[in-house]
Amino acid sequence: MPIIPEGGIPSRLVMHPLTGPTIVICAEGPEVAVFRREDWDALGMEATPIAYLTRDEINALTGFLRYWRGAEIEGFDFTSPSPSITFEDYRT
């Protein structure tokens, strides 16, 4: 499991896709939800998701990406700043 720069293990991933400003994807632990960007900006985690991915959908997506991206998906440089991706650790 990758370690985030502030220490700990990431428990929340928030993505604001750069090519589609109308949604936000939030993964908290193993749960993945999709929000309308305007709802997320106004309410954050209190917003009502427009969709949740099931465990099977998450596993299918992960397996598909691992196959097609190969070694590239094995690691992510958590120290590289990104305008669209944030990792948070609420356990520390």
C-alpha cells in the first residue's frame, strides 16, 4: 500500500477530472461514489451521490486498468502535486 507524504495510508481519494468538470469521483476506503461537481463544491461529503460503484464494478474496473496499463498502474507518485487528485488520511 502506498504511503502519502504526510504519513499514513490514504483513506480518501477525491478526483476532479480535468476533462470533465461536471463530476467528482470520491473513493473512501473501498467505496466509490460519483457526485455532481456543483453539489460537491457546495456540500462536500454531505452531497448526495449520483452513483455508487458496486464491489464487482470496482473490481472489474481495477482489473481492466491493470491489464491495459500494465506496470504503469502499479505505482503512483504521491509526492507529485496534481490539480485534480487529492489523497487524505483521516486516521492520523
